[in-house]
Amino acid sequence: MIELFLCMDKIRILDKEFALSIPYERIHEAVVSMADAIYANHKDSNPLFLCVLNGCFMVAGDLFKEYKGPCEISFIKLSSYSGTTTTGEVKKVIGLNQDIRDRDVIILEDIVDTGITISHLIRDLSGYAPKSIKVATLLLKPKAVQTNIRPDYVGLEIPNDFIVGYGLDYDGYGRNLKDIYKIIEE
Ligand code: 5GP
Ligand code: MG
């Protein structure tokens, strides 16, 4: 039953239908490339990764298995999304327990859409005087970006469709899908 569900090209979550968009193999290639690219630039700097929950838990789990150098990993939380449209509201950062002063910080995101979340996060974190802040995101919607933030590491650029799977949800569901699905607009 579960296997059938995972192999399907179309799925339904609550009131919406989604079609298979990025299979896990393609996601994994992108994650490995990101891990290698980050490592190439941060071999000697013992970076501190701040992974933005909830969405990035799958990227984090896969990326750190491939990241070859010393690093610290921490998780923070904030969210701007409700349903399928950006609300523009950005909540405060919670869970920042590390001292980030003079550290090379790498924010790890699942997706950058408008860029509003990440630009607020960079502004908040800058207040703690880190040495540098870089942004790594598995997915980027270049046509949706409304800020002047450009992530330093991008796994895949995708069109402006609403997607689910691989950590990303639709109203709380779909995060556990191994592949990424995009919404089928009626
Ligand atoms: P931004 O502030 O860049 O517009 O949005 C960032 C956050 O919105 C992401 O971290 C993610 O949680 C959510 N988001 C953006 N686009 C999508 C999408 O297509 N699907 C899902 N499920 N979440 C998204
Ligand atoms: Mg996110």
C-alpha cells in the first residue's frame, strides 16, 4: 500500500492534487553537489549550520551525511507560510542556542520563494555579529524572489509552482514524501 503511494505520479493531499515533479534521485544529486560546493569553500572554517525547521529536516539529514569536513549543526525555527500562499508575516527566530559571534554561519533552507523569510533571518542573525552569513537552499524559485537576497548555494532552480514533499508540506501533510510533487492547478 505504502509502496503504491510512493510510486504514484499523482497524489491527493486534502483538497489538492499534485503531480510528480522531482524524483528523489535528482534531489539527491543536487544535495550531494551542494554539500561538495559548501565543503570546497569552508574546509578550514568549521562552519556553523543553522537549519531552518520544519521544512529543511530532510535536506539536512541527507546533506550532512555527504558533508566531509568538521562543522556544527543546529536547528532554528520560524515560518511565514499558511496554506499555499506566502502571508508576508515573518515570525521571530526561536531555538538559537549557539553563540554565533565570529562564526561562519551557513543558513540551510529547503526553499527560497520570495526571499522574505531569509532576508529577515539574515537581518536578525547579523545582530549577533557572526563573521559571515551564507545561505544554502535546496530549491530556489528565481521568478518569485522579491528581495535582493541571492542564496550562495542552490540545489535546483524551479518554476513558480507550489510544491510538496521532501520536507515541504501542504497544511501539515506531505512532508514525508520522498519525491517532490507540484500542485495541479484546476
Ligand atoms: P519565502 O519567505 O522565501 O517566500 O518563503 C520561505 C518559506 O515558505 C519556505 O521556507 C517554505 O517553508 C515556504 N514555501 C515557499 N514556497 C513553498 C512551496 O512551494 N511549497 C511549500 N510547501 N512551502 C513553500
Ligand atoms: Mg523553509
